[in-house]
Amino acid sequence: MATAPLRWGIMGTGNIARKFAQGLGQGNARLELVAVGSRHADSAAAFAREFGPHVRAHASYQALLEDDQVEVVYVSLLNHLHAEWSVKALARGKHVLCEKPATMTARELEGVLATARANRVFFMEGFLYRCHPRWARLRELIADGAIGTLRLLQASFCFDGGGRADGRLLTLAYGGGALMDVGCYPISWLRWMAGAEPVATSCSAHIGETGVDEWSGGQLLFPDGVLGSFVASIRVAAPPGAALHGSRGWIEVTEPYRCTPGSSAFIVHPQDGPPRTVVVEDDGTTRYTREALEVADHIADLQSPVMTWADSLGQARTLDALRHQAGVRWPGEPEE
């Protein structure tokens, strides 16, 4: 007997919202886009026309939440709006996939998770890379001792987003800055590969004229002495990269966040032998389709095993610590 598709509503009409809508429309019978909500009627209508005659356009975010046909909401808004609209969606009994970072602070996330728990609805922070099978394979390699005992981790994500002081990347009130926009990826990756929360953190940054970190870097010290380092930037272009170093070799991660179909996944460099490339089978499913299917697979569990509530909370607490060490505080955020 066929299962009815999971009915999605998208909150926001920006670039990432469009990519997610394309992922929903890739022909998987388990997923269906039924509505979109925007602050502007024209934007919602244009988005709906682009993605099919049955997609309803709502001229406000609240109207999207009042659409009874919407089962799960993808929150694709600026960072400072994530907590507010996730809570409102969850309180109405809607499941939520919220674009990363889940919230501006750990305290905000605690409120989001309390609402999800009270209403027994699904919530997941949208880290796309977590939904690809290559990461389960990498964790297997580590657990199997392919490079011995894990000792050092490195990860980076840098790009030059330009210098518009009024844009989201450089606006403090929007939750801009390198740590929140792209640094959250290597930080999430380091924590996941280490399999633990850091016991100590340090972070330094260049703070620009608008008060956000334009480039930053730091370290996470994990239990058993495992040390992770990261760099992130929204004003310096550099290729992304990641590596794991152990007592008997190291693993080069050739594409840590995009997971392009057909690309090699890892190159294992054992201390006592030639390097070998590990390719993880990929059926060509897009990152956004995989993410939506991850939600569909675990709706009844209320959270996904690749991005649990505890994991998101650990991420938020780590980001808070690093951000404060870098000298970045949100408008009105109290000193601790």
C-alpha cells in the first residue's frame, strides 16, 4: 500500500529555499511541496509558479503555518528569525527542519526544543552534509582503526562574500559573521568526528567595522586529548578542506561539505603503506532531497540520529563559547 507523501511548506523564498524546493521536486514520491510563505505576496506567488500549479502562495509566514495541508515546515530565513518561527511552527503542531545554525544562542535553542518536546513534533537543524552516507563510512574507518588512535582534526570553510555592510553576512543583528555562516560547518564536523563535546575551546577573529567576525579560527580540545582546529571566513576565498590525523596515518577528506555525486570521498594515508582512495557509492540524489528524506524517515522519532537535539544543543553551546572568545555579542545579549 502506497504511503502518502510528506507535505512540505517552505518559509522564505531566498536562494537556499529555492534549492530545497528543487530537491523536493526531484520525483521522489515520498515528498511533496504544497505551499510557500513570504513577507511579500509577489515573492510568494512567483516562487509558487516556479515550482508547480499546486503550490499555494501565502503572503506571510503566519499564513503558511495556518495552512492545514502543511505537515512540515522548512525554515529558510535569516539567522535571527530561526528561533521565533521554529517555535511558532512547532507550537502549531508542525514538524520543523530549520536551516543552520538552528538559533542565535543555546538559550534560544533550549526554548525551541522545549516546544518540540511539549508538542511531540519533529525538529532538526539543517546540516546537509550529515545526511550523506559517506560520513557513516568515514566514522567506520576511524572506528576500525584505519589510522590508529585519533589525535588531530582539521577543517575549514572560507569564501569571499563581498563587502556590503547592509547584507546579511555583515549585519550583527541578523546573526552575521564567519562563525555563524560557514564556521558552523567545520565546528559541527569536528565535533561529529571526535564523537564528543569539547572540554575547552579557544577562538580569535578579525572583527570588521560592523561588529561581526569576518575571518576567524580556533581550537576545540576533546576528551582523551584529541585536538581539533578550524578556520572560517566570509571575506577570504580559500578551498574547503578537512583531515584526520591518527597514530598510524591520516585521512584526507577531499570534499567535506558538498558531497558531489561521483567525487572521491576520502584518501587514506597509512603510515606503513601507499595511500588508497575510498569512494562511497552515490545514486545521484541531491543533498537537499537526502535531507528531506532524512526528515521523512524519522518523523515518528521526533529527531534524526544524524542530527539529534543533543547534538544541536552541543553545537549551539560551542558556537556561543567561540563567538564570545572572538569578541562577538549580539545586540542586547547579556555579558555572562
